[in-house]
Amino acid sequence: MSSSQHSPMATLRFFADNLKPSVVTAILHIKPNASAEKGQPFRKKTGVNRAEARVGTWFVTTEDRKPGDKPEDHLAWVLVLAIQKLGKLRRSNPDIKVDFSLVVFDEKFDLRDISEDFLRVAVLLGELEIEIPDRGVDVFLNRRNLPARLRKQNADKSFSH
């Protein structure tokens, strides 16, 4: 791990203009880290500034959970949760969207440290942001750019040995 000695953290976000966070909470049976209906302030940790939600939003993170030590463990936890409940959520709100983020405090982290299958599932469901603060890296992966990113990573791998 890097000098910061922080665990990785993944976030799952469900959002839609007309999203009711209480419905998401009831379906997932998990209390969100933050949530808000469109136009309302986010309900989250006490003492934290409460921005107004531009769309109805519901977040959960792996911050206080222990899915494992590796970034892939954290991403897997939010992916499984999304896969298990997205169908039911869409039946209650067809407009619901999902995205993911992964924060990795390891300057040696490489996209190849995450299973290609996990990356593909994440971008099939929504968008995946990977942030590596120790290097100032913030990458957004989606259906359009993932194939090129994977080709580049695989090409770099074959030249690095």
C-alpha cells in the first residue's frame, strides 16, 4: 500500500429525476451513506455541508465495510449489490440509472489489477470512475471508451516485460 495507508473504497450510486431514496433503501435493505430527492439537501454525516441534489440520488460506499483488502474486492461488493437489485429497482422506477466509483490509495495501482470482467459489467450497468489520489489520476470508463482502454493496457503489458 502507498504511504497514505488508506483502504480502497467503492461507491454505488442510483439516480433519477423522480427517484425516491426511501424506495431504494426498502428494496436494498441497506441504509445509504447519503441520499436526497431532487432539489433537497443530501442527508449524510452530521457536520458535512449539504448540497442540493440535482436529481434524486442514493449512495452506498464500502468505507465502513470490510469486503477485502484489494480494490477489486470493493468494486465486487458494489457490483454484486447493483446486479442483485437493479431489476427490482427498475420495475419500481424505469428511469433509474447506476454508476460506480473506486478510490485507490496506491500509486502502483494499474487498471490491470481489476478483472476485465468486472470492468465490463460496471460499464454495462453504468459508468465507472477510478480515482488514484496519490497520482492525481481520475479516469471515467464507459461503454464507448473501455474497449480502447483495455487494448492500450494489454499492449502496454506486452511491452513492459
